[in-house]
Amino acid sequence: MSIGNATSGEWVGEYPNEKYVFSIKNTYVYVCEASITDVTDVDVIINATNDKLASGAGVAAVIARKAGIAVTNECSSFIRDNGALPVTENFVSTAGYLPFKGIIHVVGPTWSNYTSRQKCAKDLFHTVINALTTARSKGWSKVAFPAISSGKSGVPKQLCAEMYVMALADFALNGPDGMKEVHFVDTNREMIDLVCGAQEKWYKNPRSLAFENASNYRLPEKQARRASQFQGTHTDAQADNLAFAVSGQGKQPQRAPRYGKCLKNV
């Protein structure tokens, strides 16, 4: 992958308002330690939630509290009318009391639900791609992301950081033009440093970030046993679906098509 249109990252500003800044083609990316509800001068923020669009914990709880009950009601109405939102897909609501044009609620993968680690990494990658695609379809050119799937969802933080950077780079270099700024914010300094490190790694060698890197991380014991049970006789996708059926969770959600229309908008 050519990085002729990318710049290396650098820290600008002074603590506690310092930001790590880099660009990829026509998109500037800002990484900083902050709450996503405190970001200014963006069109839309991303909310990392679950398939029921619940707001019980983490960044989803913070956004729900500050956006107000109207946004919570929008999410509840959507789930009531349409059912659970699959992994990688998203739903667009108003922003309530927050000063944005909207909120894109995304469903990232949960590590313990997968027997294929690469499939989990791909789903996280597509969760980010699809959120950017949704923002672009709305004409929103400045987007703020929190960490997705790195908390209760249990995807290893290093792998999360690499998938975020891979997705941002892929969208900026190969997707439609129009995304001016992407802000990545988190209140966890470790996550910020990991994203900066992943960008530095990508800038030196884009091929160093890959779905195959997911194989460097261990699955939870239960999922590892299920993966071993189905290994060798099925494709990764078939193994995942069989393992999900055995666990009583039904069929593994299908990966969204690249840059495909996967959004659920009101």
C-alpha cells in the first residue's frame, strides 16, 4: 500500500490539550485523551454500544446521560421495530442536547463470541469502515470515534488499535473523498498510546498491520475448545456458525460488504 499521501504523526499542543496529529490523503486524524462528549467542531460522534442499543455502561452511558432521554427513546423505538442490530452495522439518531448533527451508534464485535480471531478483527475493521461510510452518506465530514470493542467486549486493546488505524487508512486511501477530519478520543491514556503506536507502525510498513495479527492473541478457553472442535473440516465462517449454534447463540452475524450500505437510519 502506498503511503505517499500520508504523513507521520506528531504531538502538538500542551498537556492536557495535546493531540497526536497525522494525515492520510485528504483526511486529518487527531488522537487525544478526552471524553467524546467534550469534542468540539465535529459533525457527528460515534457511540460504541451493543446490539440492543443499550446505554448501561461505558461510553454509551456517558453519551446517553448527556444527550438526554429523547435519544434513548429513539434507540428503543428502533430496536422495538427492527430487532437487534447486527455486529458491524449502525443506527443514526439525533444528538439530543449534544452539539452535534447526529450520533452514529455502532455494534462492534465481542471477543468471546468468536472462534476465528481473524473474523473478529475483520468485523471490527468493518464496524469502523461502515461508520465512516454512514457519516459520508449524510454529508458529515468531521467525525469523532471512541474506542470500540476494547472494554467489556474484550477484544485485545493492541488489536483494536491496529484495526482502527487499518480502517481509517483504507477508507481514506480507497474510499470516497469528503472525510476531512477523524478524531479518536478516549479517557484511557493506554488506548491513546496504542493508537499512536499503531499509526507509527503502519506509517513505517503498512503491511505490518493485518487481520492475521489477530492470531497472536489467545481466545478465551471456551472459544478455543470450540475452535479446535471444528477446525480442519470447515471454513472459518462455517466453523463460527457451527460453534454459535452449539453454544445456543444462533448464527454468527454476516460481515458487512465493503463500503456497502449497512446502515439503519431514522
